[in-house]
Amino acid sequence: MSHPAWIENHPQGIVLLVKVQPRSSKAGIGGEIGGRLKIKLSSPPIEGKANKELIELVAKRLKIAKSAVSLVKGEKGKEKSLLCKGISPQEAAELLGGG
């Protein structure tokens, strides 16, 4: 079974390739853009607030602990990579709307 381009296999779970839109009026998943999953965040991109909200939102949608989600690339940019432990690409695609 294939999965979207924005989900990569990883020995500990998956890596999500995301593009964030901070300061959005409403937080949520916004579909695919340029091979990445678009995620809207209400927080501003200052003092790590948007990154914290991103991890909380992804963990909630994937039904995994916040501690199982970590930012591995793109701390200061809009394009980010998140390591999500303990979930398969198929489960993630279903829960995030790409399956």
C-alpha cells in the first residue's frame, strides 16, 4: 500500500514533511502543497510557539504522545520535518487525510 509523498519511512516510525502557515485564523490540516502536508497554526513564529503548537496538533491528530513527535529539521523555516515514533505510514495517512 502506498502513502503520500509527505510521509517517509523511518526505523522508529515515520517522518512527516510539512509546510506550516503560522498566524492562521484557524489551526488545522490544509491538504498537500509542493509534496508537503500544509498545516495551519494560530501561533506566531516567535520563541518556538508555532513549533510547540505544531507538535501538539500532529500528536493529537495521530493519537500519539507529544513526546513521540520531534522536530528534526526546519526549526526556523516554514518547511519542517517531524519524526513521529510508533506509527505506520498507512495509519498516519488515514489520520491526516492522505490515505
